[in-house]
Amino acid sequence: MSYLPTINEVELTKEQLSKWEDTRVALSWNCPAFTHIFINLCSHGKHGAIFTRDMPNAAATDGVRIIINPDVFFKYDLMERLFILTHEILHCMFNHLIHLEKWRVTGQVVYPDGVKLPFDMNRMNVALDLVINAILINAKVGKFNKEWLYDTTIATHMDVGIDIYRKLWQQFPPPPLPPKRPKRPGDEQGKQGNNPTSGGNAPAEEEEAPIGPKGKSFDEHKKPGELEGKEPHQAVQEHNQAEWDTHIAAAANLQRLQGKMPAGLERMFQEMLTPKVDWRDKIKALMVRKLGSGSYNWQKPDRRLIVRDIYTPSRSGYGAGTVVVGVDTSGSVSPKEVDIFMAEVSGILEEVKPKELHICWCDSKLHRTDICDNPGDLNEIRRKGAPGGGGTSFKPVFDYIEDNDLRPDALVYLTDGCGDFPERKPNYDVLWGSILKTPEQYPFGETVMIPKQAT
């Protein structure tokens, strides 16, 4: 009897065992990082994976164990099997099953901008699979089968699952619930039937609405601890993220030492291992460090708060001279992203207190410049609209600074980074608020990655 209480394990045939050994060798040769994770964290039983026919799909995971249906898995060729195996390992590395359980318990997915969406397990599974498949395809790991989930118009290797979930929800919304019909005679009697809520015979189940992307999933996502007979909350509490981080760092170093680190995987490991600092905190820290802050005068209270019987010191002097804010209006930056960014910059500049503020709205050319001496005016300026929609070039903003003989303490630029940069580094600080390109893709300045907000 299996030591896994919810799984009936099966023995592999001689042919299947040979194919499994080939798969393990391919994993070790092509993906040493994934091999390290598999051996140290995901390997269970005498073969590493758990083999069963208790599921229709090729594979599954509970976040720790990898389960394989040999009748389905071994129908694929070697490199397709490698793709499936690394796909399951990535689910474990990304901690997806723990996140799924937390969303399931709360019943909603909450976003940094305050949006809350109902949690739909099937839709989130599709979102996570789309991103993982895109990562593996970009990194050229294994071979992708065209029947599986993959759609670059929805998800790329640069995306994260919850953002794709939001996109799926907006592009392919679930059908509205049918209206409740009024109570009719006989309903009370009908409650004794098979369906206690509808009266009489239960209606046929409605066919699930298509989520959108073409292709099908080859795996299942089990609840944490399900394969050990544990309650999900127990498995969540026992999850040791520090242990996973240690092994993920070791796996990344192993991949680099063997000279087999594609750029896509390098970026993935960097994001996994970089401490998650909110972009708002990071941009605030960078700006205050570069620009300082105004001093305070306790002899003169803040007029805005004294009317509310709150006595606080007023600002005395400026923390910065001139600050320029550039906004990419080429169309690749959504209005919602501009709103979030401008609101945050407004609050930061209230603390930094620049003497003069220039806001430049630019796509391939500079459309408008607003000058104000009060950062609180940023939101009002934003309401006038952001002209543009063409191509992207950053040069007009830098030219504006030079042509007007400005000597800014800093230029803060919101963009996706896809445009023409100046040929030389300016003699003032530049801070890029990037919603797409990574820091190494900017020729100069400091970069804060801003999560892309679906609109």
C-alpha cells in the first residue's frame, strides 16, 4: 500500500522505467538548476516522482511532490517530457500552490491598486500555466507541444500570474449569473427532490464558458498537503520559504557554473531571489536620498493643519531646486498606470519640496510642459489629459532641459523603456520608473521596476 494516503501508486514497466531514466538524464544535462531543486526538494519515492493513474492529465504537483500518470506522460517524446517535468518544478519554485490555497480561502485576489477580483481556480490555473510555459519557451527548455497553453498576446515570460488572471478576467469575463425566478406553487414540495434549491428535477449543468487562450493544460494543481493527507492550512504553515530560497540560490549558481544560463532564466532567478520591496518605497527612498528634504520651522505652524487644531511645523526652505518629471504618452503606458505613478510622485515631492517642478508629456515629441511650484498641483495637471499616442523617444525631454538651460536635481521618467535614448549620459541624476524593461536595459540612471497594471 502506498505511503501517500490519497494516491494509488503504480509500478513502471521496463520501457517506462527506461524512458523515465532518459528524462532524468535530459533534466540533469539541460537544466542543472531544475535538477538541483528536484533532487533536494521535490524528490519522493524510489523514482523521485510519484506514478499513478488516478488522474487524467500527464502530471500534477502539490507544491512539494510531482505526480505523473505514466500512461499519458510517456506518450510524449523526450524533450516534451522534459518540458512537462520542468513545468511542475517551476510551480513548486514559484510557490504557486501555497498562493492558490490562500486565494481559495479568502475567495478573492487583491491588487496593489486596490482592485479586488473574485477567485476562480480554473482561471488562475490557466494564468499560471501561460506564464510558466512562456518562461520555458523563452529559455528554450525542452520542447513545447502546440496543443498546450501558450499565447503571447496574453502572457509572456516577463509577466506574472496574477496580472494575467486580471487580464483574462477583463478580456474573457465570466457569464452573468441567471436571474432568480420568482417562487411558484409547488416549490416547497420540490425541495424534497434531488435539488433542494430549484424545485423539481435539477437543471442540467451549464457548460463552462471558455476562458480565452487556445490550448489545454497538461497538469493538475493539487492542494498543499493533499498527497500526504494533511489539511491545506497545515501544509501552508509548514512551508519553509527560507529553505526554498537557499536551494534556489544554489540552483542558480550551479546553472551559471555550467554555462547554461539563458537570459530568460537569469532574469527569473534574479526576481525570485531579490527581496520584494514595494516600488513606492524604493522610489521614495531614491528620491529622498538624491534630493534631500526641506527643513522645518517650529515657530510657524503648518496652516493647512492648524485649522484642524493640529499643531505641526511648517516647511522652511526647499529640499531640492528643480525636478523634471517625464511621462511616456506613447500608448504603451496606460492611463491607470500614469494615475498611480503621478499620485505617488506627488506625495513624494510634497516631502522633497522642490523649488520648481516641470512635467513633460512626451511620446516621439514633446507635446506639453506644465510648470508648477506646488507638487499638490500634479493631480490637477494630470486631469487635463496626457497628449500623445505615437512612437517613443526620450530625447525631446532631455533636449527641453538643455534648451531651457535647466539644471535639475533629478529627472524622473515613467516609461516602458522602449524608445530612443540620448547618446550621452546627462550631468544630472535620472530615475526611470520602468513598467517593462529591466534595469540593465537602461543606458544610465537608476531604475525602479513598477508592476504593470492591467487596464
